[in-house]
Amino acid sequence: MQHSTKSAFTMMDGTEQLLSTEITKSCQLGKPLGLGPSAYWKCSGNRPGGPAADGFALSIPRPASAPSQEFTLFHGFALRLKQPGLTVTRKLQSSAWPNYEIEDQFPVTAIHYLDKELPFDLKLESFSPFTPMNEQESNLPVLICSCQVTNLSSSPMDIDLLCWLQPGQKADNKVMVLQKKWRGIQQVHSNNNTSFQHCLSALRNDARLFPHFEEDSWEDYFELPGAECTANDTPGIAVCSSIQILPGQHATCHFAISWWDPAPGLLLPNPAPFTSATDVMAYVSDQLSKLIYQTMLWKKNWVDSSLPSWLLEQTFTLEQYQHDLTGNVSEGETGLETVAISPAVARLYPNTAKSFVQLYELPSVLPTHQKDHDSPSFTVVKLQALSILHTYRAHQLSEDMQFLRVNWAQLTQVIQFMLNHAEALYNATGEQGQKLEEVLWLCITAAKSAYQMAMEMDSHSLADRCMQFISPIEKKISANYKFEQEQEAFQYLCKYLAAKNWSQQLNLGQLSNQSPPDDQRLELSGFILRKLTDDNSPPVNYETIEQWAAHLMSEDQYQESLLLLKRYAALRSQCGQVKNILVQSSPVINSCNSYNTFLAACGFSYHGPRGFIRFAPITSQDNFKAPFLVANGWGSYKQQKKHRKQVHELYIKYGHLKVQTLSFDVEQPGNIHIATVALEGKKVPAKLTKEGNSVFISIKPTQVIANQSLTITLT
């Protein structure tokens, strides 16, 4: 049997964890705001007091103010085949099938159930709608399950597909049967003066409904006509679809589970005007074709790459271990609150990133008490530096200057406070202390971001102030690479890398002119690998692994970076969670992770307001392909080199790209003299300039829309 260890949701088996993604959520966050509600589907082990069974476990974290902190639902499937002389009934669980294969490509998990003795092929695809740049439809509280059956025989076959839900806790249940163009059952749980709704539907109008379902008798329901009445205190609910499939043909049945939690406390409100689980289901029914198409389009775009598939996969799955997947509320030692979202989420949903910065981060880091002005703490300065970095990232992910202009007055205050506070800490503490140095590295990176934004806003006095801060301090502090002697030095290096990788992510250039020599670099990589398996070593935060891997990528050490990441992924796959890894990453230094490693591998840089985009992959330069995201769209980048000719293609799959400067690396700049740019075959006037091994192509402001390609040929 084949099975995967990572997915957007999790299937359960009594003896095996088919898909063992573990995602930790803060109950204060309420609904998901990033990788979609599928993040709530996880492996919860066997049901308390019940038999081991495959199915999905849905655990909904709720606000801390809610009387009940979590609702859990268990979900399963069964199938019946009828042909003349043949009847087969089976649950869709691993113990009922001789073999199965799992194709796990975020955000879709497909399970292919295999039995050579049966005359049909069965495939189940499950996902929550996921479309980068589309926060509303990526935040729908629904799981869609599409079951495709192919008739491999020479006779027609009748197929019945049964789908059920059972609550994982006792509650006062009220079930309502819904008669719409789709047919489904809404169940309302009431417990401790709170309520939670979910709706189970076969997205067709001829399904049979069972408002009172008991799993122990699941086979009996294939023979029952269904019920058209409400029920109270039911143990479970089920729906059944019946289809006939001709020889050599296939058919797909779509099921969906929606939920609605009226409890307040969301950081951002649900953008859709839903008031119940049935409202969600009605929207999904109306938009089903589009939701499936866009989700599958992203999945295909993401995996169609020359980069290793496991690296692309863990770009999201490793990130899911971070508590800031959908936003992280952290309280510093001064009582300041900040909200941060992870790099992948910020790039998948730039509008959400900008809202977080504008509504939460910038207001939260301005000192509100005189003591914060006079006696700044390390935490205050860190939070101010991070808010500046997050603002610059959000600005880069905009198409124009509007976001920066709107927030400039408040941002200017944050920059001034950070510079003054950092200098005060430095003067008070001198050059002593690891904690001070790690703050200063972060502040230097933030000041470089502030300098860039000040120049764009024509605030030359603030830009000069930033340079006055950067120059003297950067000369006095330096990274300490004596990691093999002291754990403290090793941890210090990790904090330096956090700032260094921020600099790489935002295209700010080298943080310093120091980099570990080859022997020390290899020694540090070996040191980290040993720490993963040495029970006597202090545990290392997994973010350290990602930061060092991203650093190696940016230094063109591609194979060494992959070795480190693959070793960690293998260890985690073998034992679920590596024993000697601290999973919870720092909410303050949260900066670079698996997504930044991906960016480094692609050599990707983007600045929306400038219309600038750059690709400089560090591997497979002769035939490279990878997905990319910009301010209002996403697509695929491809480059090919042959002899003295290079061809670069940007193909937009969703949204659009506005561009006026493109940059690429070439091995021999002296052989490149002409840049030919074409949009859908129509030539665009272009000007070529060179700087070192990089070429820059300037064109008039051009918009590339979905299903269009921009091709650049260098000769």
C-alpha cells in the first residue's frame, strides 16, 4: 500500500494514519484566514468509545469566549455496486480494499481505491476551495468530496454512494431536511448555551436523505427510500446518491459538508454574507463548477515545476506547523499586541496581508505609555522592526503606491520610534549581549526597507536618517559562526539568519559582507542534522532548519539545502514529529520559512508599484519551470537555454500581471545583445541593459491577463 503523510485534510484509519497533517490552531482565531477551512480537517485518532474507521475528522476551534471550545464531526463513505449476478458493498476505508494509492497535491487529496477483482475504478478527491488572490472563496467553510466511478465492464452498472456525518460529542441535536435544487440535511448542535451548524449534501436534486443514521447498520440504508422529516437527538445524518454508468463511461457524484459557527471573535469577518450552513451550501451549489475549476487550476499550476515535488509540497505543509498560519496574536513584555501572518499566506492573499498591517500591526506597535518612549524593551523594538518589514512586503505586493500613501504617516512614526529605540538600547547595552545583536540585525534590515519606502515617497530626510542608523551599527556588529563551541552562539546565528533571510526575501541585498566559509558552512549543516537525532542535544526550532536552508539556497548551495530539508522531511515522515524539534516557532522572529526557501530556489523578486519582476533560478537553468504569485494574479514561469539563446515565458493563469521591467541572469552577458519581447506573439518594444550577470529589459507598462503569455527571447 502507498500512503502519504501530508494533506490539506486528514483521513483516519484504525491501524494507519493515511494522511497525518497536524495543524495547530489558536482558539482565539476562529475561522481560517489563509489556507482555507480544510486546515481544520485533521487526524484525531479513533473515535472515543467507537470502532476504528476511516473517515474525516473535523475539529472546529472556536473563540475563547465561546462556552464550548471545539466541535468535532466524523465523516465516512460507503459504496454499493449492482450488476446482474453481482452485488458489492464496501466502506471507503483502507481495511476494506486490497490496495489504495494516494495522490496528495495541496490543496487536493485524491484516494484511488484498488481491487482488480472488481469491474470498476474508484477515485475520491477531497478539498476545500482554494484560489490564491480570492480570500472569499478560499475561506468558505466547506469540504467538497468528488467521487468518480468508471465502469470497466461490458455491462451497465448501478452505483449507490452513501455519505454520513456523526458528531464526536454529546449535544442537543436538531435536524432539518432541506428541499432545494440540491438536497441535504442541516444539523444544529446546541450545548451549554451555544450552537454550531453543519450541513451535509449530495449536490444533486434526487439524493435520498437519512436524518437518523446509525453507522453500525450502514449497509441497510442502501435499501431504504430515505426520509423527508426532521429528527431530534439523532446519532448521525447521511445522504445517498444513485447513478447508472454505461460500459466504458464514468460518472462523478459531488458531496459537500458546510458548517457555520455564529460565535464571535474573528480577527477578520467572514467576507461572505452567510448566516447559516445552508447559506454556505447554496453558494457552493451555485458556484460548484467554478470552485472546482479554480482549485484544480491552482493545484496543476503549483505542481507543474522542475523543482522536486516534495519541496513544493512542504512549502505549505511545513508552514502549517506555525501558529501564525492564519494570523498570530502575540503579547510582548510591555503588553503591546501585534498580529502577523506567514510569508506564504501574505503572498497567496496580498489583500489580507495589507489589511493585517493596516488594521493591526502598525497601530499596535506605537508606544501608548510614556515608559515605552523612555525605556523601550527588546520586544517593543523587535515588533516595530517586524511591522516595518511586513509593511514593505505588503507594499511590494501592491500594484501601485496607494497602500503606502495611506499608511505613510503612521509608518513614519513607527520607523522613527524603532530607530530611536534601537539606538537607545545599543548605547545603553554597548556591544555586549546576544539578545541585543539579534535585535539590531533585524532593525538594520527593517531600516533598509524603510529607506526604500522613504525614497519612493520622496522623504529624503527620513531616508538619510535610516542610513545614519545603518552604517555605524552594521560595521560594529558581525555574525558569530563559532556554533560548534556553544549553543548560545548557534542560537545567535539563527537570529542573524532570520534577518538575513528577510533581506533576501525583500530583495534588499546582502545584510552584511560576511558569510560562513565553506568548511564552517558544511560544519553547521552537519551540526543541525546531528541535532535532529541526538536526544542529548538541546532541541532546535524547526524554523532554524528553514532559515539555514533558505540561506544555503541564496548562496547557490542548492544540493546542500535540499539535503537538509529532505533529511528533516524524512525524519518527520517516519515518526510523525521529530522528537528533537521545537515545533512552535517564535511569534516575534517569525520571518522566513519553507516559502522563502522556495523563493530562493527560484531567485524570485517582485515589486508591484515599480512593475519589476525577476527570476534567477539556482538550479536547472537550462530548463526551469516554477509557479509564481504577484499582486493580482498567478501563473507559471519557464526558461530554456540553448547555445547562445535564452527564452523566458511568463504565463498568467489567474488574474493579471502589470510589468515594465524584467530581469534574468545569464551565464555569459557578453553573448547577449538583443532582447525580443512579445505578448501573445505581438512584439513589444524593449530596451536591454546589463549589470554583472544580470540583464534588465525595460518595456512600456504592460498588462498580461489570464491565459496570456509574455515571452522574452535573449540572443
